[in-house]
Amino acid sequence: MRYIIIGAGAVGGTVGGRLAEAGQEVVLVARGTHGAALTEGGLRLRVPEGELTYRLPVVDGPGALGTLRADDVLVLAVKTQDGEAALQAWGPAPVEGGGTAAGRLPVVCAQNGVESPRLALRRFRHVYGVCVWLPATHVEPGVVSAAGTPLTGILHLGRYPHGTDDTARRIAADLEKACFEAPVVPDVSRWQYAKLLSNLANALEAVSGPVGDPAAQALFARVRAEGEAVLHAAGIAYVSAEEQRAVRGDKITLVPLDGVPRGGGSSWQSLRRGAGSIEADYLNGEIALLGRLHGVPTPLNELLQRLANEFARERRAPGSLPVAELIRLADEADAAAAVRER
């Protein structure tokens, strides 16, 4: 199979590079300065064994590839807020032998949150979800890093909304030759919702820095408790922390990498790059949406969603809101919600 990586940033670049290293045919999809750097100097992947460079085909959309192959796999690795545009562009692409990508090719959604597979299923017949457990960083144009060893990441994979098939098993086999563990599961959404709860910290980290000190950890516990209450009210199952630890164990150890600045997760990285957008609408915003649908107050997640979007829109520096100030705003939001509920 040929893998077309739509969004060759931190996650997409790492997956694409590792697949290429394992002998798979890979095409990278990227634009702007990152696409230009990939075209000119190749994909530079910094990993514990050193910096690896892959000279791979780079395109900015389906038109550059012409008719797609029947054995192509589309890996959607853009941020969820950019997913609809990517799906709209790639869905109508013609495939050899007739038909379109939307009707014939698998699309693998390798993103945070739970919305992307739903978006894909509106257009594509064969949709696969991935729970992405992959510490990676978009360092600069043309350069991504992944500090995990001996595994680069763990990618739970399954058909969406549920089930498994031979395509999922073939993709997983290719990933497992490429420094990943890729369990094929019939209930990938359970894993994605568990990851969503963890990702509720992304906005907190983005606006106020690492969730390390006790005050920040206590605030995150309140944010996560809102998320758990919402999932319970909605009847949505998710994998327990114990099950996650049993599967992941100590299979990934993070190693400091030369030339890679210490930073944060995907939302923090979006602010650092001045991307102008952030994924909070599909993380904290997903909890806010479910809360409104099921009558559960979510003032803290609404606050973090709003602040993260303000930071992105105004291109404010990540971590620039003191934790004490964020806690004050959270307390005010909680108090206002309590008054509304009376």
C-alpha cells in the first residue's frame, strides 16, 4: 500500500518518516514554508537514534498526484479544525479503475479528539479511527521530532464507528514494522474518548504552561471531572486509566533530543508557531457541546476553550497567563455556573 500523509507535521511527519524507513511507499502532503522545506531538503526526523532524512514525494493536494492508486491509504493528520477542508479536497479525487477516493479508499484519522472520524464518515465510506499516543514535535519547517524509544508511539486502530477488518490489520502490520505498536481494536472510540479526557489539559498547558505544580494539577482534576461527568451523562464508554496503563506500561521512554526545544503538546505547539488556530473547539469544546446536549454544566472547559481560541487568534505566547490568574478565572466561572443552576 502507498501511504498519503495529509498533514506532514509532528504526527504525520513522524508516521510518514517511520513508514518510509520500514520500506513503505509514502507521499507527504504539506503547504507553505513546511512544504517548501520538505521539497528542498527532505523530511528531517529527529529521533533517539539521531537525525534521519527522507527524500519523499511532496504535494500540496490531490491534483498533483493525478489519478490515485487503488492501494492508496489516506492518513489524515491535519488538526481537526483543518480536517473538513482536507476531506473536501481529497474525497472527489479519481481512483484508477473508476470511482473516487471517498467511495473506494480508506481514510485513517490520526488526530486528537473524536470529531474527525465523524466528519470523514459524511464523505468517505471506509473510515478508520486512531487513538494517537505519539509524543512528537514540529520543530521548524522541514523538521519534526519524536523522542520515544524503543517504540515511537502506540496507535490503537479500528474501523469507525466500530469493528475491524483486513485493511485495518494490514495497516497495523505496516505500522508495527515502523517502530509503532498498533493494536487493532473493535472499539476504537473507547480509546479516543479516554484520550480526549487527557487532552483536556492541552488548553490549560497552552495558556498557562506545563501542568506540573500542585495548583495546576488540581485545576486539571476539576477540568477532567467535568469531562467525566459529561461522558457519564451521555452514556459514552471510555477506557479506564488502569486499562491504558496495562496496555502501554513502560513501552515508551522519552529521551531528550539535541536541537529540539523543550515544549508542550499539540496545542502549545500551535501557539508557539503562531498558527492562528488551535484545536480547543474539538477538545474542551467537545465536552462543552456534550454538556449542553445532556444538561451538564461545563464552565471550566468553556473557559479553557475560549481562552485558547483568544490566544491563537491574538497570537499570544504560550504559557503567558499565570496559573494563579487562570485559577481565579476558573473559580469565577464555577461560581457563575452555580448561580445559573439555582
